[in-house]
Amino acid sequence: MGGAAVALLATLGSGLVILLSGVLGLAATAVGVWWFLAHRGPLRVSGALLAVAAPFTTLVLYVAWGVWVNAFVALGLWGVALSCARAALRRPEDDRKALMRGEPAVPPRRPVLIMNPKSGGGKVARFGLVARAEALGARVILLDPSAPADVAGLARKAVAEGADLLGVAGGDGTQALVAEVAAAHDLPFLVISAGTRNHFALDLGLDRTDPSRCLDALRDGEELRVDLGDVAGRPFVNTVSFGVYADVVQRPEYRDDKAGTALDVLPDLLQGGLGDRLDAIADATPLTGQQALLVSNNPYAAPDPLGAVAARRTRLDGGELGVIGIRVDGAAQAAELAVLGNRATGLNVLTAHRVEVGGAPGTAISVAVDGEALTLPTPVVCTLRPRALRVLVPRARPGSPLPPPPLDWRRLTRLAFPEEPVPPGPWDPRAS
């Protein structure tokens, strides 16, 4: 960071130009992003244009004024400094959590795999999952995409016919339904990352780019014991969402245009919340007037409301639900949420063993369970079944990187300038 400052101050005049124009460009970009996210119509279009034009204009000015070399050197040094700071803040135990390890498993003799050919845009066919699974001795049940299927019923029938392993190539919602059957019969469960996002596969450390590698577990696998969530008697492996996000998932256009649907609803949240408010109790902690509530099977490593979907859970066997609640009462609090993330006053981040989302008895609320749209009567109760699910995973799997640690400047300062230890005084034999 000192190098970045030296680069800026190498020539005092150009350093001030770089600093002032950079701050103004950054502020204009932030305003543009805010207009784009928090408004609709012409103001959203203007925000998008401003967010793109501001940094481009700043770059053009740097070139015109002949200070672009100093600017890029300072920016590069600042990036290196931040990378070094995050590396220094990472603890050794964090890296050990990057991949859960289990016990060596005996290969199953009668595995049954349920595959959805439509899931993930046709990954089952694209990666030849049926042929590979059958070559490894598995029986494949291929769903008919033109007709609704009772996947839990198919899984129970497979167990009755002697299956000693159940697996799914499909989305997380389908994974959860079959996982519940596997847990009920104490059978190992195989996750094949053939869905669209594969959050459960990510947190298990599986390969999401090539789902066929997940089948390696049938011949060289290890078994993990992980938690299984329950919401109103329905299983979930990832998250249960209430409020704004659940309302988004309920919309019929969500499946074909997730980003567009979310952008259409986001202004209601960022401008103070025009939707219904939620009251919940996480163990004994009340959460009142929440606009969005996310309950996860184990907490996320980076509980950022704007990045939780992309983050990951370092453990799936901790025995606790992660809870993220968002309450925004105006534009100022929304801006604070965007800037401060998990330190904002409008954000509640905690863990619990039981979460109850209230409402007038008998009323129904929108709920998104592992991305699937449901309507459930209140109160809706979320709990966790610790280590209820036996998951078979390949012994050789890529894992996934941990999110970078938050920049804790106080701790960083202590690491850079450790306090001098107090030297021991002269030995006093009477103190022995």
C-alpha cells in the first residue's frame, strides 16, 4: 500500500489529479449502479450508461493528461497489497476446511441413479452419464421430461427392489427429495452435478464442470455424514428463502429469466420495501419486519446478502442452521447494506437450531425451497437433522476455494507490528 502511495506522490501534481479524478469516477459509478438496481424505466437505463461511462471517461482523462502510467502502477500496487493482506489474514485451519473428508467406502453392488435429461440444459446427454453409469454397474431411471414425476416414489420403489445406493443427476430440489429417502433407509446417496447451479455439489467439493467425474465414487469413493434440513416436513439440502426472493421464485417468468425477474423486484427492497414484512424467531432471537430471510443448511462462510448465493458453506455437518435476515427501511439503510455488507445494521446474521417464520395462523406465504417455488401455511418451521445423510463422493475431487477473509485492518496491523514481549525481570528465589 505504501508503494501505491509513492506511485501517486511521485509527482505531486499528477498524484492529486489521479486521486481526485479517481474518487469522482468511483462516486459516479456507484451512483450509476444504484440507479440501475434501485429504479426502473428511464432512470435504470441512465444508471447503466453512467456506470459504464464513468470509469471509461476517467481512463480517457488519465491518457489525455499523461498520468495513466502512474495511475496504473498505483492501481496495480494497491491490488497486490490487498491480495497480500488477505493472504496474511487467512488462517491455516481455513485451508483445512476447504474439503470435507470422510471414511473409505465399500463400492455399492446395486446402485440406482435417477436422472433428469432436461436438467442443466441437457447435461445428462451431453456428458454421456447414462452409458457411463451403466458401465459402472448402476441401474439408471431416466425421467420423462414431458410428464411430472414422483421422484421420491421412484426412489422408494428402488429401495424396495433392493437398491443399496440412491443417486440423482438433477437440480438441488430433486436431490433433496431423493436424499430424504436415502436418509430414511440409511443408504448412501450419490450427488451428480447435472443441475444448473449445483450449490450442494459445490459445497461437497465435487466437479461441477464435468458431472461424469461424480460417478467415480461408485468405484473409488468415501462416505461423508452431512446434515439434512427440514422445512414443514419437506427436506432441503441448501436453503429455504422467504420474502423478496421467494416472491421472485414464484413468478412464472423466473425459470426462463432469473436475472431479469430479480432486477424487476429489487427496487422494492432497496427503496424501503414495498412487499410484506416477515416476523421470525431463530431459537430465542426475534427477527421482526424482515423483507427477506434466508435459512441455510449450515451457515455460509461469507454471509453477504449480495453474494451469499455465490459463496459456499465450509461444513455441512455443523448441526446448525445459518440465518440471514434483511430489513431495509429506506434508501440510506440500503446504501449502508451495499457498502458495509455483513456489518450493516439492516442485516441480521446468526445461527440457530430452529427457525419459525410466523404469520396469522392458517395464512399461507411464499417459500423457495432449494430454488423450488412453494406456498406453505404459517407458521413455517425450519430444523436440521444432524448427520442424517450418508453421501458417497469420489475420493479424488477438486474441492472448492474458500471465500477470501474479510479485511480486518486491526488484526492486519497487529500482524504487521506485533507488540514487543515484556522481558522477564531478574529472578527472585523467593518467588519459587
